[in-house]
Amino acid sequence: MVRELADTGSTLAESADGLATDETVALAETIGENGGELRAAIESLVVLQQSGTLETVVEMAEVVSLVTAALDDEMVRSLAGTGSALGEVAQTAGEDDARNGIETMLESVSAAERETPERVGPVGLLKASRDPDVQRGLGYLLAIARSIGRSQTE
């Protein structure tokens, strides 16, 4: 028994000697200074582990890591270009004139969907062209066509 205690004491002394480095001393000081925060963090981890959420978080991190590793420089440049183009479209769509025009088009499509369309031939088309609403609508469509044509030549 004395021999076992001596061996155990020797093992403990060797372990303590291996742990007594500048790094472990600094670590112990940091733990002492931040004990409350570390306790709260460990308690949060325990709750996440018990609820199964921690495993989900780890799996999501692994997926993000795989996606990040799979992206090469060309993909990143392509995604950045797409994001930039989407930003330009959003900026244009956010302008008052564009927003109002899109709103007008959507409201008109909704109104047209509520009506039952009738069959119209060439004569009906000529008759409809005398209607002031149709004339304004055609004028609007021509203005859009003109603007598209202008932008195509720029």
C-alpha cells in the first residue's frame, strides 16, 4: 500500500510538473478572471446539448464549411457579380417612376384577370381603338416600347 501511494504521488508530481508551464498559468489566470462568464457559457452548452440543438448547430457548421470549401475563386466572383447585378435591378426598381410603373402594370393585370376576355377580331380591334382607356393603354405600351428601343441603341 505504501508503494502504491508512493507511485501515485510520483505520478501526480510528474503530471503537475508537466502542467506547470507559462501557458497553463496564463490559462488559469484567464479562467479565474472570467469564471462567471465561463460558467454561463458552459450552462448554455449543456442546455443546447440536452435539447439536441448543439448537434444541429454542429451539423450546420459542417455544411457551411463544406460549401465554403467547395466554392472556388471563379464561383465567388460569379456570385459577387450576380449580387451586384441584383443590387442594380433592386436600385432601379426602387426608383419612384419604376415602382409606380410596375404597380400600374400589376394593377392592370389584376383588373384584366377579373374580367372575362372576349374574342376580338380585326374589326373589334379597330372599334376598341376608339375607346379612350384603350388609347391611353396603347400610348403607355408605345412609351415602354420606345424606351426599350432607346436603351437597346445605347
